[in-house]
Amino acid sequence: MSKGKAARVQGTQSHGPLPACVEGFTRLQHPVTQSIDGSTLTGAADSQAAIEQPCQEDVLSSAMAPQDGGISVAIPEADVSTDVEAEQAIAVSEAETALPVSAFAAFGLRRELLEGLAAIGFEEPSPIQKAAIPELMLGRDLVGQAQTGTGKTAAFGLPLLERLDAGQRTPQVLVLTPTRELAMQVAEAFNSYAACMKGVKVLPIYGGADFRDQIQHLRRGVQIVVGTPGRVMDHMRQGTLDLSGLRSLVLDEADEMLRMGFIDDVKWVLEQLPAERQVVLFSATMPTEIRRISQNYLKDPAEVTIRQKAADGRRIRQRHLVVNGPQKLEALERVLEAEGSEGVIIFARTKAITLTVAESLEQHGYDVAVLNGDVPQTQRERTIERLRDGRVNVLVATDVAARGLDVDRIGLVINYDIPFDGEAYVHRIGRTGRAGRSGEAILFLTPRERRFLGGLERAVNQPIDAMEVPGNASINQHRLDRLRQKLTTTLQQPVCNPEERALLGEILQRVAQEQSCSPDQLALAALELGLAGKPLLLQGEERWGQSRPGAPTRERDRDRDRGGERRPFNDRNQERSEDGPEDNMERFRIEVGWRDRVKPGNIVGAIANESGLAGRSIGKIRIFDAHSTVDLPKGMPDDVFADLRRLRVMNKELQISRLGS
Ligand code: AMP
């Protein structure tokens, strides 16, 4: 989690004492002896747990003091590390337990959990964790509005683990997730937090996996069940999942469950639970139906909203490019060549498209995997693992298959097909920029789909900048950079073992003697060999996919027929506006286009101002993606022409040129 993020914690009225960590750990509220449901917060009902946590009470007693207040507080993350009392509390903890300093200590989490967190490198709680953990430690219900990637899993996972009763064999915590992938991830996360806790059993249960196997695990006793609604219901109905002793239910990504049609199942599960239970609901968005669930099934819940600051959103650089349908595959290959990062997810609309895209990329030498609804569960798990450890670099997926996918090394998300709505877009791009890293997202739009751009920009509350399909120059530059990088890496970390290297050295010596060549010549020959017959550089056209004057393509004509081009503003009644300029006019090209959001009025205004021409003397204007054409009276003086070249419209130089010249 990045430091210095500010979050807004919004409270419904007053919720009693303000959780101390919300205010930078100054005033942790009283908790060691506070009883929520009869047991103490430390879960130290069994003396063993108490003995194993010698530091805990010290931490709590030195840091905690009762206090009042409602929750409506901005949390500057820096508070966590600068607060004096918190530092003192942590110092006590460190001195007595030799645990690494961790701001998590001030929550009063048991020592084993702190060890687990240290092992996975969690040092600073994220804003959602700061806000939610103290509330959940008290056993309160909670509604959290937070995107994926904010650290919400630990926000509910840690306090629920803290409150676990090691002696109870029936499930105490149930987490419902919309997808199997998310169920597995959440289960894995619980396991990693609880790695140092004894006897904690976490079981993911989802459709597509062996039912009997799940029953056996349930019989042997598990404390935490993470599952998809359908399979959880099956087990409940069959009596193989006993929820009579359940203490906490978490609805994770509740809006996704709604979108996927699970909401009635969720309500059914809620209705079967013991009356005394804690319910935690996390959702990226709060549709009415989800609000209603929170009103009907949660008791006086704490509300925590993590609004991503603009800066957070900007951690993912978002761009779009406009490309005609038939050219999408080639555009994709170009984008991958010029922008490819260490892990890429490409989102496609249908299973068939995932296959087409993957096949094409494979032919171009990429290590590609596909994740769609046809891929069996076991294979999905293997695929995600391969993506995680880098054996596969590009994943082509449909929305459903990739939902909740959490792989830190994803540096680029390509929306090969436009998502259905803003929410889907947010979920898709959220696969990158995880765990505090930065990420890239590129959206492909056909000319017709450009009208949806505004909606997506509103969903992320920031512009999605225009980009060009990378041209040869940029691809070639990337190829050279990559080659240099590979060469450097191989120098530093040789691929061959010492014996093989000795043999290669002999070959070099021998060829150098036979051919009497210099080391440079030899090295060059070796590099060329490494190209394996493929050309190093792309030749030919410099700027790909741009409408070039006088060279209409079929796609462009089709595109125009579909409305891809704006009809000339002063020629609206003329159906056929394709002809050249009128006799007394000359056609010019200017380097500002639809992508720059230019409108005919901007062009007329700027040219009229600069050239002294009356607006009505300016003829047809046609706006294309990256350029426009404008008809101007013949005989433009050279100095006016020179001025117009440098004239800026929409912050771009017009670079006016005569068409056909
Ligand atoms: P989540 O929103 O729970 O899916 O978490 C997003 C990513 O952030 C996961 O890779 C977590 O392992 C990581 N993460 C969550 N909390 C922290 C933390 N406090 N410090 C470092 N990484 C974290």
C-alpha cells in the first residue's frame, strides 16, 4: 500500500468510541477487557493464548485509553508512523517480543498474526484496514465501500482471525465471494495471515471442485469457510455445513454477487444464520439492492468508505486508441511490442475472441494463456499460478473468468473489447496497479464505440487519454531497448552453466582465428544469430493506421460509412461530400483530430483569427481520428501559411500541409 494516501472514513451518526488507529493510534479504545459477546477481544479465553502473547497486554495497556467521538475523519496515513504514543506502544512490543516494528501491533492483534504479517511484508495498514480493523475487533457489523486492491481482505481477515475461538470445531467465519477465483484468493490470504497461528483451518468451497472432498474437510473441522453462494447453499441444505456456531459472515464484492445474480442466494444464507452474528459487507459500489441488504440484515453497522484520491486513480495510466474492427489484432500486436510489460491481461468480450486473440499472439511468439468459461477449474488454477510466477506473460480472458484475479505482476491491462459498463471497466483495470505498484491500461475503441468513452471517463473520474497505435519508429526503438536489456541481463546472469560457457568460448576463439575477425565483429555475428532469422526492425510506413491523404483504404471507407468521420459541418445537407475541394479552394491537412477533441468551430475560429479570413470563406472541414482536412481559398500567401503551421489548436500545432503536395 502506498504511503501518504488519505482516506475518508464516513460514519453513520455516532458509533460510540472512535477507533484509535483512525486518529493515528493516539487513543486506542479500551479493549482488553471489553466484552462484546462474552469473550475478551484478545481471544484469550484459553489460557494458552494468553501465555503465548506476553507482549499483547503491554501494547494495549500502554496505548489504549477510552475516548469518545463519531466517525467522520480524514486519515492521513502519515499519522500512523508519526504518532508518539503509537511509537511508544510499538517500542514496547518490539522490546519484549523481538517482533519487527509494525504499525499493525497497535491494533492489538495477537503475536502470531503480527508474525504472519511480517512474513508477507505488511508493515503499514492501508486506509481501509485502519478504519475497519478496530470496528471489527469490537464485533460490530460493518459496511465497507472499497475497490479491490485497497487491502480489504486483510481489513476483515485480521480481526476475524483475532476473534477466532481455537476450541470451536464448527465454522465460525463464512466469507461469500462471487467467484471461485476470489474464494481461493481470500482463503489463501487467510492462510498467509494465520501462517503462525496453530490449528486454524480455512476451507475454500466452490462449484466445480469435488463435493465429497469438501465434505470430508468440513467433517474434520474448519473454522473459516470461504465459498461461492451456490456451493455454500448446497452444503447447507445437505447438512454438511453447520453454521449454528457461526460468529461472522463476510459478503465480499457484494455488488459483483448482485451483478452475477446471486443476491437471492445471499439473502437465503443470511436468513439461516444465528441471530447473534456479525455481518460484514464489502462492495466497490453501493447499488440500491446492496444498500437494502445492509439495512435489513446488518445491525447499526459502522460505515467505512475509502474514496480513491485522484492520485490513486492516476497510479494506473489510462489511455485509449481508436481502431477499426479488422485492424484490431494488428493494433494489439503493435501495442504489445511497444508497451508490453512483465504481465499483461487482455480482456475480450467472448470466449471465441479470447481464442482468436491467443492464437494470433502465440503465432507471434508470445507465451499466452486463455481464461474463459470453458476452461476447467483445475486448469484455471494452474493458469493463474503460471501467470503469477511468470511462466506465462500474457493472459487473454473474459470478464467473468478474470474477476477477482489478484496477480501483483500485472503491469498492463488491455481492453481489447470495450467493457459493458463503467463498473466492468473499473474492475478490469483494477487487475493492474496492485500492491502499490503503478500500472497501465489501454482501451481499444472502434470508431462507433467512441461515444462510450465519456461514460467510462466518468466512472473513473479522470480523462482516458488518446494514444496512437504505435508506429514503426516506436516499435523499433522498443526492440532495440529490449535487446540491449537482454544482453545486459545475460552478461550479468549467464544462462549457460560454466562447462557450456567454456565450450562456447572455444567456438568463439576458433572462429576468430579462422576468420581473423575482431571481437566486435564476432559479437555482432552472435547478436545476429540471436535474432533467429527474424528482422530486427520493422521497415516501411512510419505511422500506422492513420488515414493518409490520397490513400483511402477499404476500412476507412467502411468506417466513414458507419459514421466514423464527422460530416463536414458546412455541408450537412449534401449527402455526397466525398468530392475534392471546389474550384477556387485548396484542401489542407492539419494535425489535430477527433482524439484531440477538436470541433469544427475550434478550427474555423483559430484559422480565421490567424489568417484574417472571414469564417464563411473557410470551406469543408472533415475531422478524422488524428488529423483533419480543411478547404481554404486558393493562393494562400507563404507567410500566412507559415503562421498557420505553428498555430496551436487544442494545444497541438496545426502543422498544416497541402494535400497532394
Ligand atoms: P486486496 O484489496 O485485499 O485484494 O489487496 C490488494 C493487494 O494488496 C494484495 O496483493 C495484498 O496482499 C496487498 N496488501 C493488502 N494490505 C497490505 C498492506 N497493509 N501492506 C502491503 N500490502 C498489502
